[in-house]
Amino acid sequence: MAKLRGRGYASVNYPTGMNLGGDPSQALIHATTTGTFVVSLSSVDLGQGLKTVVAQCAAETLGLPVENILVDTADTDTGPHCMGTFASRGTHRVGNAVIMAAAEAREVMLAVAAEELEVDAGDLETDGTGFVQVTGAREKRIHITDLALAAHFTHGRTISGRGIFLKEKNDPVPETGEMDPDSCQAHACTVAVVEVDDETGVVEVLRMHNAYEIGRALNPAMVAQQVEGGAWMGMSHALFEATEPYYPARDHGPTDFNEYLMPGAADIPEYHNAILERPAGNGPFGAKGIGEMTANAPIPAIANAIFDACGVRLDTMPFTPERVLRGLDELRADRSPTKE
Amino acid sequence: MSYKTNPIDRTYFPDEPAQDFTVIGSVVRRSDALGHVTGRTAFFEDISPPDLLHLKTHRSARHHARILDVDLTAALAVPGVVRVLTHADIPNNVFTPLKLIGVEPDDEPVLAEGKVRYLGEPICAVVAETEAAAREAAARVRVEYEDLPAVFDVEEALAEGAPIVNEYHGNNYFTYEGHHCRRIRFGDVEAAFAAADHVFQWRYQSAPIEHAPTETTGCIVVPQPDGRLRIHSDTQACFFTLDNTALILGTPFNKLRIVGGTVGGGFGGKVDIAVEPVACVAATLTGQPVKYVYSRYEEMQVSSPRAAERIYIKDAVMADGRVTGRRVTLYVDAGAYSRHSPYGTTKAAAHLPGPYSIPNVWADCHCVFTNRTPSSAMRGFGVTIADFALESQMDRIARALGMDPLRLRLLNAYRDGDLKAHRKVAEGTALVEVIQKAARMVGHELPEEYLRMSSMDRRER
């Protein structure tokens, strides 16, 4: 009886967006007289941080602190159309729409500032702290709050903008499967280190090393959270989860979290993450989607690590203790562990 | 722990122009973090309009059966029951998720009509003054069935003489523009097998998986004084829900308003339209607010899971490790109705043969109907299980050849300018670099020529 250690690898790519019928999202932005910009959307934040990321996109484009951005979503009476949050499309589609809207608003903001400061709009820059100033001349500047008030009460201008991103409809060619369904591809390589208990069949994941290339990390901490949350979900898919554990039999379906098991805090491995950036030309500041893909590479990495540890090739998910033990029994029965 | 907030390694793509950002690339705290961790974030269930009614569903106890009779007498006798809805109450009793993107047929009733095709299919909806009364009455609905033969395995469902699951299709598969599956045809795999040093074929299988969101699927519909319906929902796609619900209700789109945007976990499980149409019908018929929220049992056994998939991969491999041909037969178990599975199957086809440049690829990706809970969107569907199969396959090939599994992958990795099997030219690739980085992270040594490889440098094959 022993705990057998093994290492497994998997490398994957993943599409940003998946289009069949045309994939648009819109954003509207306007400044209130407080100098706060409201981004109006109908997009959904599932907990992954979409509201935060699009606020960053708006702030960067406007040249204002992120505290000056409010995101108002999701109400179909007040927010413009969004296809929804799926297919790793949110950051890419909505981010692009927000950048377009914010760029239009920035132009108005600078035009009003130019009138206020009696200079050419082309000579103006934002300083990132809330001021519009003459390039290189900090003494000649105006704060966004004063600017927004002046736009409304003096110049009769709305500081606002409209944005849309559309991935156009593309029908697959039925004969060959030729198609253009996505906008870009992100990449990952995961190395899993596991320990297999050959008495109980329990697989423990000790470490996961995750190298990702995601275009641009708009918020590196949230990227790390996605990588680790997704790695947990992948590990859970690999080792724990099934609503029909003996597919295709319909029996033994779990009905609650007492029967449907997932890794607990003590099961979480050490994570080591690295992010590479190769910005995508069509992404918001080069970002690709990292939403879904983080659950994918861990599954085969764990399968391959189990083989490395104990010689059992598991071709059926999930890799339950029962399947590991049955695999070990088969190996013992025919004593040819390298048979593939 | 600095990698938690600063995990970026810029050494692999040093030629990317430096960007002078102030907000992008910095660690801005997630705007809803404080609310989430202190329990103060408001979700759709946090509203409690006066006179709220509760809706619970009576569901099929059979996998596949004709409905001979539905007896509501005992259900209606439960104190507090206001109304019991059947298919006759739903103006357009068919879900239309793919119609909106130009794909037909619509194949799923909102409430069962004449037949049930999976265990747990909704038959009628009880509306009551309390949740307990709704649950009690739903349990008292009596349905008389005549059992029909059922099929649960994708390959059995496609075999001659299998019981037909879904008459809207006439076959147990979704038809892609005249084809029985979504095809990829690229090069000549048979010639590749004939010329190969090795041919490897293995089979992979997954089981359905639950999204397991903290917050189950649900909505609260509140009739407005102007005759509109305000729908508080945890949908992942507000307008998609609005459009589909309006089509089922047969009302103008602007009679509906969706309020959402804060969701306790989706993972794809809240893309389908599940609860809003029935709740809207109930609110319209009663003139009162109606709440319809899945129980954990419904979330796990009735709402769409990730599809079970079966995948056969046959590879032509040369002695030096080059994969020269890949033939994939993939089955997605859609369950009894399409939902988004035909789309996920196409996504699987576009993903093949994985992130490798393989000159000859043949794939048949089948979207198959069986008498089980309909599967649908889930995080990475079409790709997640394919990756399990593809990357297990690569590991097995490496071991069969006695090769380093990372070198095998680097040798076959796709690069900028390569034509993928779905005839899209690859750009912005970085598979080579993430493998090199992962190798370095774990001290896996690679020879110099593998360290020199670059996604931007397309070599001869």
C-alpha cells in the first residue's frame, strides 16, 4: 500500500466568443454634472468582475480615475442591448463597446475643456487624476467636475458617447466545416502533480502550475482569481462531479450538496500561476477572454498525472476512487502496466 | 505571493509595444467584493413585493411516456392554491432559444403536451399563496402515463430501430444543413493513416455535470400599473430572456422589462430560458407578483447539465512524433431537446483537432437526442470535454513513442499563419510559449531547439 506520485501535462487553446447569428453588445456613457461618468449596459456580472473590468476600460479611455466611473447594469428599460454573458465574450465585446463609447465622450470632454481653457482641443491631455490640462502645462487645467458643470450650464453640451461591438454573423460551410466563429484564441498549459492512494483509490492534487496567455490582463488580480477558480472547477470535474455517475444509466443522481461532492478547502492544491501577454488586435486593450477556459486544462493534466503516478489510464470522467481501484485491479490482473 | 496580484511574465513576447496605462493592468478591487463577502449584495430574491404568489412545478415521473390524463382535483383542493397552469394556458407553448439566431426547429414545449420525454419534464405549474401550499399541491397532481420505450445512450439512440425521442426532428440527431452531424473535412485522413508509422485510436467518455451555482435559477415577476411585467431574474442574458419570453407570451417585446445583472454564479446554466415564461403567464392570469425559483433538486436533476460526451480519436503519427492525421467522432448527448446543444456541437467542431497543426483532419460531431434531462450551455461546452480527450490522446501518443510529452506538443503546436482545420488562419498564437513557460515553472528541461521555438516563426512541415 502506497501513495504514488505523478505529474501530468495539458496544453490548450480557447476561443473568445462563439458566433452563429451575429454577436453584438452596446454601451452608452454620459457624464453627470458631478463629473461622474455612468456606463449604461444590460450586461450581466456573474461574479467574475465584468462591472469592474468595464469600469477600468472606461476610466483608461477617458483618462480619469476609476472612482469617476459608475456602471449601471442590467435593466432592459435603461441599458442598451447585450447578447449576454457566455462564451467568454463579456470582457471582449462589452469592453470594446465601452471603449468606443468612452472615446466619443472623451472627444466632447476635451472640446468643452478647450473652450473653457481657450486653447485647441488637440493641445489637451488628461492627467489620470481628474484634470484635463494643456499638455505639459499643469497650471492650465480644469477638473472634470468643473468641466461637467460648465458643459451643462454654460455650453449646453452633453458629455456622452455611444459604443457597439459586433462580431458579424458567419455560417459554417456544411460540407467542410469552414467557419469563422470566434475573435481570438487564448492559450494555457497546466502541469498537475497528484498523489494516488493505491489502497483507497483517492487522488489528491498537490500542485497545479498554470501558464496562460490571454492577450492583455486588464486586472491581473482578477485574472489570477479566474485561473485559480477555474482550476478548482476543473479539478472538481476531473475527480468529483457527475449528475449521472454511471452514464448512460439514469440512476444514482445526486439531489443536493450532500450527494453531489466537490473539493473542499482542504482539497485545494498549491497554485503557481504565470500570465503571458500577446495582445489581440481586436481585443479591448488587447484582451482575450479568460472566462471559461481555466477549467479545461486541469482535467487532462490530472488524468495524465494519474497515469504517471500509477499506470492507470482513465478515459472516463470523473476519475472516482472506484475507477482508480478498478484500473489498479486490472493492472494487477494482467501485469503489463505499459500496455497502451 | 506576489504572483497573485502580479503574475505577468513579459519575457516571452518582448517585442509587444510597451503601453503606458494608468488603470488597465492595475489591481482595481472588484466593485462588488465588499457586498458579496458581507452578505449585503442584493440579488433578485431580495425583493419581496406584497401579495407575492409562489409557483412550483409538477414534473414527469417517467423517462418517456404518453400522458393519458392529468387530474388536478386534489391539487386544487389544497388551501392557498390560486391556480394550476397547464400547457393550455401558455399562449405559444414552445421554447424558441435558437430561433432568434436563425436556427430551427423549435422542439421543446414550455409545459408538457401529450408526452413527456425525460424524467422531470414540467407538466403543470401550481400557483399558491405560500411556498408550502404550492409544493404540497404540486405533489398532489395525478398524471396517468402510458410508458414508451426510452433510449439513454448516444450510440444506441443513433442505431437502427431506436425509439424516436423528439418528433420535431424525426430522427435522434440534430440536422446541420442536410447533414446528420457537424462535419470538418480538411485534407485526406485516410491517406495519412496509410502513410503513418503508427495509428492510435482511443475512446473517451464523460458524464453530465451540474453548474452548481450558489444561487439557483429563478425569477420574481411583478405586474406593473401600466400593464407591463417587471421580471427580476438571475438570467445570464437579459435581452435573450426578454425576447424569448415575449415570443412565448405572444406579447409585444416592450411589455416586458428584465431587471438583473447581479448573479450568484452562472457557468452557462442561466442562459437557457427556464422559469420566466411560466412565471409571467401566472402573474398575468392572477394579476399578482409570482416567484418561481428552482430548488436544489431541480437545479441538479432538471435544469440543463453539461452534456455527456463520447469521443473517439484516431491519429496518424510518424516515428518522429508528428501527428499527420486526426479523425474524430464526437457525440454530444443533448438529452430530450436541443436547447443550446447544436451550437455547442458546432463549437466542438471548430475546436478540433486542438491547438495543433495537423494537415489532415476529419470530424463528425453528432448532436444526439436521448431521454434524459436536456443538456445545454456550460462553461466551455464543446471544448472542455474535447480537451480532456485531445490532451489524454497526446499523452498516450508520447508514451507510446517514448517521447517527452511537452516536446511532442511543441513539435505539433500550431503557430501564426497555420491554416486550421476549419480553414481559419491562425494568428496571435502562443501555445509554444505557454508550454515553454510551464516547463520552466516545474523545472522540466527542454533542449535548446525547443526553447528557441516561437509561435511567430512558422517552420516547414
